[in-house]
Amino acid sequence: MEMQGRTPEWVPRKGGGTYATTVRDGVEGGHDGMPDGPSGQGVPESGGVRRRMLSIDEYVEGVRSGDRAILGRAITLIESNAPAHVSLAQEVLTQLLPSTGHSLRVGITGVPGVGKSTFIEALGCQLTASGHRVAVLTIDPSSSVTRGSVLGDKTRMERLARDPQCFIRPSPSGGTLGGVTRKTRESILVCEAAGFDVILVETVGVGQSEIVVRSMVDFFLLLLITGAGDELQGIKKGVMELADAVVINKADGENRVRAEVLRADTARVLHYFAPATEGWISPVLTCSALDGDGIAGVWNAAEDFRSSATQRGVLQQRRNLQMLDWMHSMIDERLRSHFATDLDVLQLLPDIERAVKAGSITVAHAAEQLLSTYERRHQRTSS
Ligand SMILES: Nc1nc2c(ncn2[C@@H]2O[C@H](COP(=O)(O)OP(=O)(O)OP(=O)(O)O)[C@@H](O)[C@H]2O)c(=O)[nH]1
Ligand SMILES: [Mg+2]
């Protein structure tokens, strides 16, 4: 098989070239959870280092034994779009599946600057101090261009990044939101197999990313701050309806009173929404991520949620549905991309689009012509 032997895992990138067909770099600066910073093992040096490809067993055993370097490499493998890596990653995942599912998956969203990273640092440190092992993943749609707020996060989660009981991995760069979603979902599974019992997924709350994170976590947390305006913070976008808990952050100093007012107002608004999770009343809390006040209360709410949702079977049901939705969205995405790249369709498309714009053909008829062109070609190739 092509993957065996000395196939290079790391390909030199010139001028920061495309990641699409290569295995993406590990994360510089110890941000992948290596306690010892940029030189941590498992992080390739920039410029590309040829390293021996690990076998499936080495990945599986390494991850199961909690080897952080191999965990980092397994996630890098998952993030690769190269076809050979994709199939190897699926083999590794299949073997790891029995060891997955034993964590509480928590999504954290809120407008930029609300304090998500600071909150995760505070919560993460409290959790590891009480014996938990915490993995932090981020979904940042902007990171495909700029690598997002990784640099900012590095300084805001400094203590946590050095904590040996914590593993931090930023958003995979490049690709569609669908691709990023698959990678993060699979990374959650690998982190669970490596023994992390709390998975925190941060998203910056731009575009569709909150919905995407909601679709992969058990417990979804919305952070708010005073003075940012309701519309901006998700009431109109419908994010508040998805939250299993709403937390007013920065409830410290002079802002404490305003935060309490917003808490009470938000609780009143939430009262009119259908529950985000059947049988669960989403609490509205206050905290200060900066000085740590109220963080334990947020975690208590998450624990209460876990026990109540587990008891009622709602948690398992949510996870089952999430996996089915995931499967269907992967199929949708593949079909759509087949259709959009079909040569016959591409040839016909400009004429059809012109006709639709000119009003000389109905939309239904146009869609029908394109789809039947696609189907005819597909029937030819499959017979
Ligand atoms: N006073 C106060 N400041 C806070 C608190 N939490 C965060 N901050 C500050 O708010 C700013 C933004 O914090 P971040 O944690 O980076 O916010 P974020 O939501 O992760 O931001 P993005 O990743 O850019 O979306 C920083 O300057 C923090 O120090 C808090 O509880 N109280
Ligand atoms: Mg952040």
C-alpha cells in the first residue's frame, strides 16, 4: 500500500502554500497541548521534516495510552485531505471507536471578546485541579485565512496550555465548514479515546459556527456580556434558544450590578423559549472568568445537566441523532460536490442560468434539466 514505507508525512511548504493536499502542520507554540512549548515532540519543524509514517497500530496504541505526541499526530492525520491519509485516519478511528463517548462534550460560544478563551482557561484549570483531563478544541471559520485568533488564545490560555492534564488544539485551517466540522467531530472522538473526560469546544460565534458546534456537543453554553446589544449576542440569530446554559461573563468590579440585571432580564426572555434540551430548564448564571468567581457554579450546572439528561435517556438520544445528522450531511455534501463538478452540468449551466435570469424558463424546469443531465451521466457511468 502507498502509505507504507517512507512516505513523507510532512511536505515542505513554500511561501505558506496550500494545505489542501498535505498534512497540515502541527501547531506552533505548544498550542496542541504539549507542555513544553514550540519544541514539543510531535510538532514538525517548519520547512517540513520527513518522518516515519506511523502504522495503524502505533496510532491506536499511542492514542489509547494517552501519548500526547501521537494524539497530536493522529489529529493531524484526521485533518489531512490527502486520500491515502483519509483512509488511514478512518482505519484508526474505527479501532478507537469502542474507547470513545466517555466524556462530557461542552460547546462554548459568544461574540468576539466576550471572554470565551479566558473562561476556558479558568474552567479548564479548575477541572484539571480536581482530577479531570480536559481537551480544548476550537472552531474558527476565519482561521482558514488568517489562522484566526490562535495567537491571541495562546496568551489567554497560557496556564492551561502548560497543564499536563490538558490538551489544546485550535481550529483546523483551510477547507469548507463541512470539512472543519468533520475534523473537529473526529478529533473529539480521538481525544476521548486518549482519556480526556471533558471536551471543551470554543467557537467565535460567527456565521454558522454556533450551529455546527451545537450539533457536536452535549451541553451548549452561551456567554454574554453587558452592553453588547441583544441582537449582536444571539437573540435574533436564535442562538439563545439552543443554549443549555447562559452565562453573563465579566461580572466583576463595577460591572457586577449590570451583569445581575442582564442575568435577570435574560432569564425572563429565556422563559418564553422552548427548552433547548427536553426536560431541562436552561439556567442563567453570572461569572467572572478573570477572577474565577462563579466558574464552579457553571460546572455544577453542566454536571446537573449530565446526570438529568443521562437519566432520562436524552443525552444518548442527542448523540445518536447527531451521528445520523452527521452521516446525512456528509452524504449531502458529497452529492452536491459531485453535481457541482460534473462536466455535463458545468457545460449546460451558463445557458440555463441565463435562461432563468431572462425569465424564459421556470426555475423548476431549469433545476430539472440540470439534474437529469447529471443523472443521465451517472447512469451511463454506473452501467
Ligand atoms: N473584567 C473582565 N475581563 C474579562 C473577563 N473575561 C475576559 N476578559 C477580558 O476580555 C478580553 C477578551 O477575552 P477573550 O477570552 O480573549 O475573549 P474571546 O471571547 O475568547 O475572544 P475571541 O476569541 O476573539 O472571540 C480580554 O482582554 C480578557 O482579559 C472577565 O471575567 N472580567
Ligand atoms: Mg478566544
